[in-house]
Amino acid sequence: MTCISSFLQQVSEDCLYLNIFVPRDVNFSSPLQSLLPVMVWIHGGDFIAGSASKPMHDGRFISNFTHTIVVNVEYRLGAFGFLVSGKDPQTSAAGNYGILDQQAALVWVQRNIAVFGGDPGKASKQTHTQIHIPGQCLKIRHLFYVTLFGESAGAQSVSLHLMIQSSKPLFKQAVLQSLPFSIPLKTRHDALKLGKNFAKQTNCSVSDFVCLLSLPPQAVLSAQMKTSSKIVNPFRFLEVFETWGPYIDGELIKEQAIAAFQKGHWQKEKAVLLGTTSEEGVLFVYGVFNKPVSAVECTVYITAIFKQHALRILHKYLPLYRDADHRNMMAQVRQTQKKCILTRVFMSWKGRNSGYLSRKTMKKLRLLCFPKGLVK
């Protein structure tokens, strides 16, 4: 069952399920000759959309191709997963529930993946490990060698688990695909402001936790959509990608991810693969702007995003794009920005042997329902 992200029928608040894919040639009627590596996938979707059950996340292909157990995680989205109405989780919505859902899934994998043939790997030497996660202390006999991977908002989630101390024993290495480091996490002030605006769209006071909890899913979705439309501001362009999402609560998440990675405030002993996909900026820009963007509008957006750096960017890119529609230019700038940020973060790891950087070319992008001739 998919977590609620729209008014579609096949969604539910009871949605915290895992899709587990095991290679088709595994025969559970007899002892496995060799145990299998485990990969846990966190889907993207700006923390308001997407699902582990979508066909594009079908784990059968990678499971059979790599002979790996693949686990796809559902987690709460939008206001269901990230509403903040106060600090005390007993008397208010404290936010970051979607990240805690992911953490709970990782705990489940550690406790149960052996039944599916999961390999404890190098971690099998350590027994009866205590894991401290918010609200409870768990004891697990063997820690399994799990690779945590995700794309876009899923990669953001992975980056956060690389910072969160209580997530440290739950996975061994990570893959971050198309990580949007340039989109900052909300501060507590910003998250509370969003929560207040959300409450205004309902008949509840932001301080009335019981009332907020009693809202039917349709009312939550309606208020979420109205709140998002009010928050979106063309001069805060990057906000359109993640109106809802994780915030710096000072406990689970203590700082911006890019700052943590550059300062070394993360689990540096873990192997990490950072990657981007060429032309992926097109997905972001055309997803937000469904009609042509003029040179003047493009200049406004670039200036709003890059501020004192905007003049150099416009001087470099504007002469290259003569068409009336400047969305392709904005996509290229977005793509270059992401690549540069990831490269800078990667270079800050110099001297480590466990950091890797990749770049993948997307071919036949027009198959993703974009206008013919949109990309080269």
C-alpha cells in the first residue's frame, strides 16, 4: 500500500510496508549455498510524492541482475511525514516522521533479513549490538552488511542517515544518486511557520494537537496543497522543489547536510558513492515550469537563486541560448550547479579511500514524456 501523497484511491495512512525482492533462482526449500548482500532503496519525490511500489522502483531487475536482496521502503510524505506544530512530540507534531519511518525500516531489516537469506558479512563478528534510536534501546544479535541507496529526495534521506548517530549501526555503506545538496533543510522557525500556515487551512489551531490528529486524510491533503501554493515564491525558487521535508530539529538532525559533509560531521568510515545523471536538470525545471520562460524571467530566477554570483552565470549562459524559451538554459545551470557542489564535497574528502564519484548519461530522455527534441 502506498503512503498518501495525492487523492488517488490506492493510498492509505496504514502504509509503512516494505517491498522485498529476492533473486528468482533462490530456493528456500533447501539451505542457501551462499548468503546474499542486502540493498535498501529510499525513493525520491520531493518528500511529497513517489512510492516504493511504483513500476520504476521495481526491485526485481536489480535483484536478479546483481543477485542481491533489494528492500524498497515506504515512508510518510508531505504533512503526514513532516508537519511541525511544536517541539514536544507528546503534545504537538514534531516533524521528521518520514525520516524516522526510514530508520524503523532499517531496524526491521537488521532484525529480519536473515529469513530472506541476507548476509551478515563483515559485521557478523560483532554480536548482540545495542542500538539506540529515539524512544527505545534495541539489542540485535548480528548486524547485517546493508547498502543504503536513494535518488533525489531519497539520496537526501541517505545523507541524513549518514549524519544521524542512531542510524550509524543500521547500514554499512551508501550510494547517493542525484543528491540535491543545494536545497537547504528548513530551520525550526521555517518548519513552524509552515505548520502554522497549514493549520490556517483547517479548522484547527496549530496548538491543538488533538484536532490536527483528528483531521481526515482528505483534509490534510487539501491543507497541504493550499499551504504549498502559498509558500511557493519565485524569489525563493528552490523552495518549489521541497515545500515539505526534513528540518533541523537539533536532536535527530543537527545541521545542514552540506555543512556536515564538508566539516566531517558524518560517518566517514563508511564507503560512499556520489553520482549525478546528465540532463537530469531537465526533469526539475520542466516539472516546475509547464510553459516557456522568457529571458527576463530567467534572469529574475537566476538572480534570486545565485544572488552575487548571478551576473557571471548569466554572462556565460545567456549568449548560448537564443531561443525564446529559456528553460533549457535553466536546466543546464541547475545541472552544472549540482555537479559542482557534489565535486566540491567529494574533494573535501581528499585522503579518504572510501569516497567515489560517478556520472551517468541518460539516453532517450524523451521517453519520459517530454516534448520531442527537448534534449540533444
